[in-house]
Amino acid sequence: YAPNSKASVTRLFEIAEKAKEYSYSPYSNFRVGAALLCENGKVYTGTNVENASFGATVCAERVALVKAVSEGCKTFTKIAISADKNPCSPCGICRQSLIEFSPEMQVIYMSQDGCLVNVNLKDLLLNNFVL
């Protein structure tokens, strides 16, 4: 994985698409995959895991985040999100969870017309809770 190449954005999105295949989404039938790039170049993946008690559902972005943090990575440069329906950027809880670690990270997702969108996390979550 070459984190600074132009192709890396596309490659990170492809990794998120692969992660989507492992989704457990029997209630919504809405699969989401995420690929989170650490500052050290390692990529952590996640997929949404639903639960009949909807509050216990975990989003793909937070699955990737928890995996990364639990293995010692706490600084991130990019996250790519792939979903069954586009556009799909991180929900509010995921935005807040991610911004806790890396407010400057880039968020990559597919637009409705099939183009990759690349935005700064801070622009997606104004007035966040990070002090």
C-alpha cells in the first residue's frame, strides 16, 4: 500500500469494498465497509454489524477504529467507506469517534454519480466535542 500516491485513494476504497462483503446486516440489508489508514501505513478494515437491539449495532467505521486503537494505532490519515447505496459518509457518532483521534483525516466515499469524494473530516463535523 502506497499511502501518498494518487492511486492510493482508489486502492483504499477497493479495500473498503472488500470489507463490505463481511457485513452482518440482516435488518437493514444495507452493507457498509470501511478501510482506515494509519499514519504508519497499516490499514484496518471494518464492516457494519447489526443487532436486533438497534442501539447495539456498530458501524463499519467504528469497527475499523476500535480494531486499530486496540492494536496501538491512534493516528490516521484517511478512511474510505463503501456502501450498497451512495453517497454514504460517516454517521454523526462515527464522525465524532474518528475526530477524537485525527481531525485532519481525509474521508473518501462514492458520490451518487460514481465519483470518489475526498473531504476533510473537520468539514464534515463542525463544532465537534474535541476540546
